Amino acid sequence: MADNYLEKRYEETLGSGKKTIKRIGHTVDDLLKKNRSHRGYNKDYVVSRHELERIVGVCSKIPSGCNQQTLRFFLVTKETGAELVLPLIRLGAALPELHLPLPGSEPEAFIICCSTTPESKLVDVDLGIALQSMLFKTVEMGLNGLIIGAFNREKLKEAFHLPYDPLMVLAIGKGIERIELTPIHADEPHAYYRRDGIHYVPKVRAEELILNHA
């Protein structure tokens, strides 16, 4: 019986001449689809410091220009100063009439991204890689996030006595928004918009991103 079992398993996996590989976990495409910018969060879900540490943990594995590794992160939870961050950030600049985030849906956990050296091309490249990698980890964990570039740097630095200038803020939480991508041509408007409770994000079609067409 054992011989028959092994023969059967061989036929299932190698009989066609090709190995069968079982995919485990998320694909990059899965993470990209889930990684949408949420501006509204479920306040019943309280993000813990441990969760933020897990998210930042990916930054010990990602590439870094000239391997400088200058990025540093300050973690803020609901219990450790989220209320100090909220007045200093601006969300949804393309939808000023909505005054986002809507009352009762504010993010309450943040990762403040800093650098030990002055901002430069290499630092900005590292920052982009780090933010995207952290968001991938965030959605893998079943959470959502938002990269925030509109904030009062001086007041944020002062509020938390940061030793370095903050470059970007990452909001983390359990997103409550319905977000959909909509394909557009390169010459169409790129601004995101909302309709019937759905947040639409225009994205240029992949074939129009390629300069040398076949």
C-alpha cells in the first residue's frame, strides 16, 4: 500500500513532467489591490504598539540606498498621543468639502518616519520603499493605512520631542471605506473622487506606462 501511495503521489506531482507548487500566502498583486489609502477607520479597533512594531519590523529587511539605513520611526497609539497628531495632519486634500476624516472615523495610531541624516535623494528613495513595505505588512495583518505628507512638521516634532525632523506620517487602523480603482487614459484627470459612498482612485492603464510599445 505504501508503494502504491508513493507512486500515486509521484504521478500527481511529477507525472506531467512539471512540479506542482502550492502557493502559500498573499501574492504581490493581492497586496497591491488591498493596499488602498483609507481616510476613515473603525474606532472600535484599537491598534496596539506590538502591531506597529511588527509593521516597522519589515524595515530591517528592505533595501537601502548605499545601505545607509538612516530611517527611524516613532510609534504613536491611542494611549500614547494620537490626539496630539490629529490636529497637525490634513487628509483628503482633493476633497476639501468633505473635511476628512469624518467625525468618528479618525485614525488613532501613527508611525512617524524620520531620518538621522538630512533629506536627500537617497533618503527619499529609502522612505518610499519603507512606506510601501510597511503598508504591505499592514494589509497582510488585516489592517489598512494612509501615507500622510500634509502635516505641520515643526509642531509634530515639538509635540513628541523628536530628535530628528519628521519626513512622513503613516496612519494605521481598521479601514471602513470602500475603495475602487478605475482605469484611465494618461491624459484624463488623475484626482480621486467619491460617488455614492465609494472612493474611486483613477489609475493610468498599464499599457500607457510603457514608452516603447511593441
